[in-house]
Amino acid sequence: MTSNCLFCKIINKEIPAEFIYENENSLVFKDINPVAPTHLLVIPKKHFSSLKDLDSISSSQIIQCIQELTSKLGITDFRSVFNTGAKAGQSVFHVHAHVIAGRELDWPPG
Ligand code: AMP
């Protein structure tokens, strides 16, 4: 828990969120400002600021959670994005994977 972290507050239920899935290490909730019909955020319960700080176990746990989540929801086509650093669009510094689906997704992203 990092006291000023928005996503740590969501983990601790100090701030509400629409929870979709949870396992031992990770939590999934709806993005408050969705960019597609399905836009979920997958976060580790342990605080890491960004992808750069993740250890290998936590990295694979996030990927595993994405696999469980998409399998459970029957999502076959999706994009997983880790914005890393402010210039790359990261606005919340608790590492998270965006899982975006439900429409055609352009490439390259903006
Ligand atoms: P990023 O900009 O990659 O750091 O992604 C942060 C995401 O968190 C954005 O897509 C926001 O819409 C989302 N977000 C911010 N506050 C909340 C919240 N209280 N509940 C759910 N999602 C949020």
C-alpha cells in the first residue's frame, strides 16, 4: 500500500470501482473513462509504480490474470497496453495493463 496511490486506494476499497475479476495477486476493474466497449484495468495487489519496476514473478502474474480474465469473459481479440512513463500516457503510477476489446482497434495507436 502506498498512501497516495489511487489504485492502492481502490484495492483497499477506500475508493469505489466496478470490480470484474480477482485472483490471489491481481485485481481487475472497469476503466472509469472507457475507450472501447470493454476497457478493463488489471493491477497487481502489490504496489509497483510502473512496468520498469516489476519483478519477473509479478510480471507473469499480471499476464496470467489477463489470460484468466479474457478466457472467463470469452474475449478472444483484445489489446493489452502498459503505458509506461508520462510521455507514453501513464497517468496513474501503479502499474496496470489496459485490456481493450469490443471494437476494431487501429494500429499504430496514437
Ligand atoms: P494510464 O493513463 O495508462 O496511467 O491509465 C490510467 C487509467 O486509469 C485511465 O484510463 C483512467 O481512465 C483510469 N482511471 C482513473 N481513475 C480511475 C478510477 N477511479 N476508477 C477506474 N479507472 C480510473
